[in-house]
Amino acid sequence: MINSMKQIPKENVQAASEGLKAIAHELRLSVLCLLLDGPMTVSALLEATGAEQTNLSKHLSKMRMMGLLETEKQGNFIQYRIANQNWGDVIHALKKIYCPD
């Protein structure tokens, strides 16, 4: 029997897989959950996550390179926020499943 369903292009599946790998780390996922409520500075993220600064900075940098986060300078501070609302929707769905109110 021939499957009449449209196949998802391989490059789309690969891109989704890479994106999911990017968020599949406890600290990165925690940061993304926190950023659902709006932009935050590094110091606010440090306080909220309890992470060490070098570790958090490494993960923030990686998420920026992967296109998950973007920054905006506010005076002397840099605010981090989710770069793509579609990823915000994914994080929100995960939060709803694993961290219900």
C-alpha cells in the first residue's frame, strides 16, 4: 500500500532535531523557561538558576549561536530574550506538561 501522506523534507527533520538538541540541557531549558516571562539580564538569570557565571555564560553564548536567544543592550546591561516565538511556543508547551501551575 502506498502512503499518500506528504513526507516531511529531511532537512526540516534535521533542523528540528538540532533545535531539540540545543534545548535538551537542564540549564538551557531552565533559562528558556525563565525567559518566557520576558527579557532578563545575566545577573537575574544567575540568581534565578543558581548557576555559576562561567557555566551560564557558556550556555547563553551557545544558545545565541544556535539562534535560540538574542540580546539587546539596555544601558550598562544586556537583556537576553527568546529569539524566535516558535521556540517560545515549544518551551511553553514543555513547561505546561512538566511544570503545571
